[in-house]
Amino acid sequence: MIHSEEFLAVVNDAKSRVNECDVAGARKRIADGAALIDVREDNEFEMGHAAGAKHMGRGIIERDIVQTYPDKSTEIVLYCGGGFRSALAADMLQKMGYKNVWSMDGGWKAWEESGSPTDIPIPY
């Protein structure tokens, strides 16, 4: 996907403030109890996602996060398709007071390429 310079500027600004991890780092955090949240669109999630991921799309995560994870010290790993939307979401969650949020660099693409466990519907 080709991104505009304006979008990349916003993402890079957010990335300057958020923690990032790679797939291996995300898997270790998840194994140690971190929540894994997929912030992609509904149709992207339905086509396949990281095993055990909770879905809270970028458009609703700010609305729903407090009801789902009221403890703002909860460790949370976010991912999207490539690591841009998750960085934006991580930045917003930090602004909402969450202290232990990570954006997974490379997103779903990197997760899938690494051979990490997925939930992908079987076509009929």
C-alpha cells in the first residue's frame, strides 16, 4: 500500500512516543500475560488474525478499551496490517492513561510471515 506523506508524518510523530516490539517481542509479552488486540478493520480481522487476538478496530478502540481493560497498567500489544495504525492507536491509548502499551512493528504481515499461530477461516 502506498501511504501519503501526510499520513506517514502523523505515524512517525506517534512512533516517536510509543513503544514498539517485533513479533518475537510481542509473543514473549503475550506469553507473559499481555493482551493482544487487533486494530484492523472488521473484514481484515475476519479474513484471519493472530491466534487469541481480541478485535477492537481503530475506529472504536478508544470507545471500548476502558470497559474491556479498566486497569490502565494492563500490558497491551496492538497490531494492524503493517504497524502504522497500531502506532496511532498506541499513542491514543497512552493519552488516555494506559502505561504499558506496545505497537507490534510489521503487524499482521510480519506475524503471518514468522509462522506465528493464526486463526484463519477455512474456505468452503
